[in-house]
Amino acid sequence: MNDGATGMENARRSIQREAEAYRGDSDQPLAGYAATASAYAALVAAGVLLARRSGRRGAAASVGPWDLALMGLTTHKLSRLLAKDPVTSPLRAFFTRFQGVSAPAELDEEVRDTGGRKAVGELLTCPFCTAQWIATGYAFGLVFAPSLTRSAGAVFSAVAVSDWLQLAYVRLQKAQE
């Protein structure tokens, strides 16, 4: 049994050496990234298993062009809302430090700490990163509750289009000054 423990310790040291070689002088929280990616994979696997057990195998295949457009707009809006909106800053506060305003109705926040806390902070403040999680949730929503998911998607898509129109309107007003 000691050989197994020694083998695990050797593997752990080898992984640490490789992580240090990769990181160099940076403070990349590779273990936190690995934990975050593992959590994502576990949630997706659980969703797939639940879909199969409930007999909803073919539901995802029925995603058409309109669903894809709605999903894209919804993912865009929700990822910006989660990662940048002042109203959702309490969700990010444990992982970030307020820096100021970065754009209309968006905050600039610095990720705090190291390790897993930093990895989660980077995920929560990056709309490109949160988009993967949101799109996956939307896809599972189409499998388990398609009508509700489409209705919620329509709301967030309308808000996204409205945001763009608001920004365009302000820009047009400034151009006329």
C-alpha cells in the first residue's frame, strides 16, 4: 500500500513542477482553473445523465436557428449582467475589489487573492468566460423547460437589443452636438 501512496506523491510533485514551469513568474491559479473546469464538466455530465434518465435525449437536437439566435442574445446579455453590472456586484464582491466604472452601466473590478478564489473571480468578472456557463445552462433549459427558457430568453434578448439601441441613441445625440 505504501507504493500507491508513493506513486501519488510522485505524481503530485510532477504536476506541481509542470505547473510552476508553465506559470513562470505569473500568479496563474492553475489548481483553481482545474477545479473550475472540473466543476463545469461535472455539472454538464450530471445534466446529460439527468436528461437521459428522464427520456429527453432528442430535445437538444431540436434547436433551430431562432433558438440559436435567442440563445446568443440571451447569453450575451446575461454574461454582461453577471460579470459587469452594478446590481450583480454583491455576487462578485467576495472575489473582487471595486475599481470604478468601465463603461455605461458597467463596473471595473480587480480580482482579489490567489488560488481558487482568484480563479472564480476571473470567471465571474469575464463575460467571455461566463458565457460558456450561461449558454450551457440555456441549452439544458431547452431540454428540461423549453417554454420557460424561451420566454426568459426573449426577455433578456429584448433587453440586449434595447441596450444597443440606447447606446446608439446616445451616440447619435452626441454626433448632433
